[in-house]
Amino acid sequence: MTVEIKQSNYEATIYLDGRRMRQANGTPYTTACTIEGLPARVHHVVFKCEDIPDYDAGRFDFATARQIKVSLDGWDRKPSGR
């Protein structure tokens, strides 16, 4: 399963189900990116940035959601693509 994660204005690290997502070389995935090889099931997605509270984007079913789009501007907008 491949999921494209789009997000504006911040280079946030991506956490799925409490685990920071890392590339094969150990470098953390940051937004915006495409992550391949994810299980096609429901995942809890959180974005983390320095000096900004964590952004809990919620749960996404990667069996149906191929793309996650969020805006971190003001932390008050709801994620789309569920």
C-alpha cells in the first residue's frame, strides 16, 4: 500500500500508530512525502513539529484513503481525505 501525505507550511515528522515513520536509511519521513509498503488498514496519524503542539489528524483507513491532506495552519482545521 502506498499513501501520499500532503500538508502545508511545516516539515512535520509523521507518526502512524505511535511509531515515527522512517525511510530505509533511518531518516524520518517528513511532509510532504509518499510512504510505500504500508498495511492496508486503519492507522492513527499524528504530525509532529518542533515548537508546535502535536497535530492529531485522527484515524484513516489506508485500504480506501490513498492520500491524506491536512493544513496545520492554526491547528484548528480538520483533516480531509478520510
